[in-house]
Amino acid sequence: MKYNFKEIEPKWQTRWEKAKIFNAPDVSDKPKFYGLVEFPYPSGAGMHVGHIKAYSGLEIISRARRMQGYNVLFPIGFDAFGLPAENYAIKTNQHPRVTTDHNIHHFSEQLKSVGFSFDWDRVIDTTDEDYYKWTQWIFLKLFEKGLAYRDKTFVNYCPSCKVVLSNEDSQGGKCDLCGSDVVLKEKEVWYLRITEYADKLLEGLEQVDFPENVRAQEENWIGKSKGAFVNFTIDGAGETLRIYTTRPDTLFGVTFMVMAPEHPLIDKYADKIGNFEAVKAYREECAKKSEFERVNLVKDKTGVRLEGLAAVNPVNGKKIPIFIADYVMMGYGTGAIMAVPGHDQRDYDFAKAFNIDIIEVIKGGDMAVEAYTGDGEMVNSGFLDGLTNKKDSIERMLGFLEEKGIGEAGVQYKMKDWAFNRQRYWGEPIPIIHCPHCGMVGVPYEELPLRLPEVENFKPGEDGESPLAKIDSFVNCTCPKCGGPAKRETDTMPQWAGSSWYFLRYIDPKNDEALADMDKLKYWMPVDWYNGGMEHVTRHMIYSRFWHHFLYDIGAVNTFEPYAKRTTQGLILGSDGTKMSKSRGNVVDPMDVVNAYGADTLRTYVLFMGDYGASSPWSETSVRGCKRFLDRVARLADNLSEETEPTLEAKLHKTIKKVTSDLEEMKFNTAIAAMMALMNDFEAAPKVGKAQFIDFIKLLCPFAPHLTEEIWEMLGGEGFLSTSSWPVYDEKKTIENTVEISVQVNGKPRDVLMIAVDADEAAASEAGLALPKIAKMTEGKRIVKTIYRPGKILNFVVK
RNA sequence: GCGGCUGUGGCGGAAUUGGCAGACGCGCAGGAUUUAGGUUCCUGUGGCAUAACCGUGUGGGUUCAAAUCCCACCAGCCGCACCA
């Protein structure tokens, strides 16, 4: 067969689309399979090879599942709100709606040209008002339940993008959008109370099939710790300074306290602090430091003592000094700590720098050298003295604190509430009205969607104000409660809003009554298999699981966890082994590969290049290797026999077994290798049976669907190969009668032996000893032991 | 510091329930076809002083047998991080 991919690829793409063979019916007798891939942001640059790899994994699984008799939902859509579209609009003076529509069209054409088997009747676009109506609906529900609130605190602000960022979007102190250093800025913004769901997010991880690194990373991000809150009194002020500690057992070792520079109590006692000017100066210095600088000065502890104030250690009544220092963060715990220099290295460093007493309360270390954080016998600790078990000491102390009413057990999370806002145009408007009489009032449900108004200028204000604030006709409104004049919220939602529930909308994309019909949800949910990138673990995965838990609580969905199984794909690196980037000039355009070698080659190559979960470098010559393989398949299709070739039967059935099981583990590289090996066997065999070859092209179909459809048609197959049945292996046929086993002497392989798989030890030994090499090596020696594993090895232990 | 992971030919990578290390592919070498280049096909390809011996980051150990299991290191990657 002439393999003209330029002709056959569009031919089959058109036929598939016309016949709608990849569309999933909502009613079916077949078992369902919901395969999900992370929908793309439709950038103007078009697809990246990374998209191809990310989608190819579940593309293969979904195609195989269809052939295995499943009703498969494999949808695609576009996550199209976001800053790049808006920045592009500002630059080119086009409405983001126009560029977004254009980009979505372009992306769709590209996706189709690769032959992905998406259900194109269920495409969603997060910027479509019929879609974001429901994103706003979910926000209103959160608001109703008190889970969406406004608060004036220190926020992560990107001076370059002029937006407030969530903690998740400013990891490492860098803006996730542009890479600039974020600064802390005091501002009133919207938050979602994700911390309320921290425990559920942890519990849910027990019910799902996530890879260990993903689970660990989520747990780490949530960062639950168990400890205690303890109230220290401030001498003479009648005020308590509340702290959080994970080591209440070390309370007797407390020699000072530290508050975060931003701690509100400082201003309250401004007149009592003798050196308030110095304190103020230190605070200002800290405020100027970027997150990056704060982190990189780990070793140097700085701070200022609050003169005139002292705290009282509640366990022994000792007066201790209070400091402010930037090694204590306002955002964790209570923003104040009890310092135990003997058993915490940071406190130790601070104590050394400020000449503060260090008390040993746990034996085992050397206080002259460093803090001791291990276990040991309690000393200098009153009623805890003599205890050797940390757990006992903590329990005893907690009992004491609770009895005296000076503290109690508590938990803390590293995760903070989700800063849920952007001061930008191209996002979902937050459906809230600010009324001078009624306070914050939700836009009535029947008025949703609250549409984005037309604006002249998409640029954000200099002080981080949304462009929507400049549109009087949008801002000024009447309060739905009292009918008086009121103003609309002008912030929009962050990028992650639309993607936090999109998988639900695929199930019922046109529904006008609900985000999705409950019967349909019950049929399709949960997502059976979700593949995506590691970069979304501490953002999209956490956010969407939170929203889903919430929707479950209000009865809008039927499952607690949205995703039953999660897998991740590795990056495709440039041919130089570094991350693909325009500046390095090592970017590969997938469309160039489609044009030069065909979509089937591209699909096969991205899965053959290495472990699906690991990163591997691009290799143009290896792409050609995959093309050669497909060429050989096309050629062999012309030379088939009507008769089955018996010597190929075991190889074929083994390959069916191997490919079938490899797909389940996403071991695509070895599945392709097995098919290549079978092709080698086919070519070496005297003939290849047509039926045998058909089984082979069925295995290959998910990887190279265009070529295999063409061969199927040529061989007279009925209908589409893509909807035919997956080959079934016969276990009996996978076993070869005669196998080659290794014959060893003292564990070293010396020769090989062809022998029946079911030969017994006596027969095997006899045959093994008859081999000239083995006979020579065992001659004149005593065989102490013979180890025989049928079908594997024969080993003679000699002396 | 905490958490997750990885070290195998010239390269990407197989083999991880202990059982012929290097499947499959790339590259390379030789040959065939071709006016030539490319394509395609065939053969070979871990090292080496080649019947032996040595080889899976290093050093020990268990075993008839170790890339695989155990102990101690070394190197590198990813995520979080002054988290109290």
C-alpha cells in the first residue's frame, strides 16, 4: 500500500467527524468510561508538542476503551479567560472576544489534524456567557454559605501585572504569570474559605488513585500540623499574646517571644513600647523586603526588642522579653511564637545573636553547639521531668494547659484561604453588589449571567483597580434587596475559576437549568481517569477538588471526589535536553511534524520517546524511526496470506497480551516496542496471515488510527476500525512449547538450551549436562546442587 | 530543613514479583540497490588483551543466582520551605 499520509489523514478525519463515531451518547448499555485531559488555554501561538503528549495518553486509552466495548466520554474545551488574551488585546487594540474566538478556531483545527478522538459536540469555552453563568452561580452559592468573603490583609501583589495573586499563584515569591517578584500589599480583596475544606481535601486523598508524588505534594501543600495554642500574658497590660506551637512539651524552655513585624498588637501598645521609633523603622525595612530577600537571609536573624513590654511564661511565671523579627510570619499560626532556643534552630540562632538564655529541657544535645531537636529525657521542666517519650510529655502538658485554661490542642495548615480576585477585564465578573444599607448582596440568580460590559480601555488602573471600575453604567446599579442605589463589585475571578468545575459541564454542556443534569452526572461521574501536568497539583487540582467537595455538600453533584484516578505526563525537552523555549530556539512545532511525517508518526513518537511520566528530549532522527515503522506496516499490508502462519501465533498472542496490559499502566513506549518487535517477526516469517495482521493493526489503531483505518478499508473491513473490537488473546496460545533457557554453572550463564517448557528436572539436567561447554565445566567435579526453574534457568552448583 | 524521585551502552530507553543485562528505537560500521545524494533492504554493534575476563553511581552484605533485596555512602532532578 502506498502510504500517503497527506491524503489519508484528512480523509479519515473527515469521515470520523461526519459519522460522529467519537460522540458519547448519554444513554447506553455499555459500561461508561470518562477520560479527561486538561483543556488548553488557546494561546495565539497554537499548539505545543507538550499538548500532543499530554493528550495522547488518554487518547490511546480512550480509543482502546471504545474498542473494548465502553461508552467513552473523551471531551475537550477551552480555558480561555486570562491575562495573555487581555494583554494581546491591549497591544493590538482588538477585543479579547475576537482574538479568543480566532484562537479557539485555530486550536480546534490543529487538534483535529492530529486525529484526536474528542467528542466535538460537547466543546466548552469558559468565556462563553452560558458557561460562566454557572461559574458565577457557584460563586454565589459559596457566598451564601459564608465561604466567599472580603478581608483586608497583606496580599501578594504583582506590580508588573497589577493584580493580586493567590498564594498558589505566587509560589517562591514569584508571579506565576510573568515571573516578577511579588510584593506584600495591604488590600481588601475576595477570599474563598478553602481552609474550611482542608481536612476534607486530605480525607479525599484516601479514596482516590493518585500517584504517590501527587498525593504527597498535595498533602504537603495543605500542610496540616498538630500542636497547641498557648496564651501568654503581657505583663501589666492585661492582654494575652496567643501563640501556636507543635512542641508544647518544651514550654519550660521558653526564654523569649517573637511577634511578626505586622502583628496588630504592636500598634495597640505603641505608647507602652519605649523604643517605638526603632520598632517602626524595623517594620518599614521588612515591608520593603521582597519575599525572595526574606527567604534568602535565613542565616541572619534580625529583630528588635519591644522595650517596656514583657511576657509571662504561664508554666513557671517567669518574665521574658518580646521581640519582633521577620523570621516569624503573620500568615501562619497566630503571627507570634514562643521561642525555645534549646530545641529550635531558628530560635537558637536568634538567641545567640541577641544574647538570650538558652535552657535545655530535653537531654541529648549540646547547647553550646546547636539546638537539639531529637527525643530524650525531660529536664528543667517541672512536672515533666523524667519523662522520656515526646508523646507522653505533650499529652501531659496539654492536660495541664487545658486544666489551667491557658491553652488547648489545635491544628494549623500551611494552606491559606484562596485569594479569589483579579483586577482585570478578561475574567468572570464577581456577581456581588455593594449596598450602603444592606452591605454585600449577591446578584439574583435569575439575573445570571452577569455579563462583561463593553469597555474602551482594557488597561488596569495604576493602583491595581479593575478596568470595570471605570464603567459607570456597569458599576452603578440598584440593590436587589432594598432597591436603593448601589455599586457593583468590579473585580473579576482568577484564571482558575472556570477550570474548577469544567469536567461537570462536559456531561451536560447545553443545560440551562443546572450546571449539569443530576441523572447525567450520576451516569458519568466520577471522572475515571484524569491526566495532566505536575504544575497543576497545588493549584488546579486543589481548587477543583475543593469546589467539588462544596458542590457535593450542597447537593449539586453526586460524588465527593471528582477524579477517581490521576496520572501525569512528563515534559518534552528540546533536543539539547533543556526545557523548550523560544529564547533557546529549541521549540518543536507539532504542525511541522504533521506536515513532514504525518499525525500518526507524531502520535507514535511522543509515546515511544520514553517513560510517559518522565521528561525526555526530542529527537528528530527518532521521529523518522517511527515513520519507518509505519512505512513497513503499510508495505506488509500488500503481502498477506489467506492462511494463518502457525509460527507467529504465540508471538501475536503474547503481543496482544503485552500491549493490552501495558496500556493500562500507560507504558506506551514498551507497547510500541512490542508491536515493532512483532513487525520484525512478521517480516522474518515465511508468510503472515491476513487475520493475524488484522489483529496487529487493531493494536496499532489507537496510536496510528489513520494508517490502520486505511489498511482496514483496503483489506475489506466493514465500518471503521476505530469502532471494531479489540483483539483478545488466548492465554494458551501465548505459551510457546519450546523455550530457550539459560544454563548456568555456579550462577554464571555458560550456555543456552532449547527445551520443552514442561520438561521435568531430570530431563533438563540430562540435556544440560550433555551440552559440550557444560560437560567440560562440570567434568571431574561434584554437582552439589541443581536448581531448575522451568522455562527460566538451569543452574549446576559444582565443587 | 521537609517531602517525592532518579542513577543502566555513543544517545532515548527496556528488564524492578531476584533467574541469559542492554528489548525496541536512534546513531554508527560494512554490504546491496541507485548516475549520485536521499530513500529502501541485508548484516553487525556494551567494553576488552575476545573459548577467558570485566560490566547497571560507589563500598560492603544476603543468595546457587542481585540492575532488582539489605546496610552505609556519592551524585543529580522535582515540589515546598525561617510553617513555629
